[in-house]
Amino acid sequence: MAKNKGARVVINLECICSRKNLSIKQERKKGIFRYTSTKNRKNTPNRLELKKFCPNCNHHSLFKEIK
């Protein structure tokens, strides 16, 4: 039988600049880039925000958790 994983959940992180379709000079291609990660729901009940590299925007940008 499968064990209960507890409070850890899988989340999707989406680039906010790709979502808004900002015009950036070094833009490579159109689209939305997403990362997947896990978080502990008890420790971080709010939506997670991380700064990661976006290959669509070609720079580090803010990634927000989506549902």
C-alpha cells in the first residue's frame, strides 16, 4: 500500500514576465515556461515565489506558484 506523504505537495511555478508577454529585447521565443517543485503546506501556506532562470526571457525572473 502507498504511504501518506504528509504535508508535501507538488507545485507548478510559472514565469510572470512570460505570462504578461512583456517585450524584452533579448526575447528568444514566445510561450510560458514552468518549473515543478515541492513545498511543505504546513510551513508555507502562502503561494511560493522564487527567482529562477527563464529561457524564454533569457534572464532571471520571478516565478510564482500557480494552481
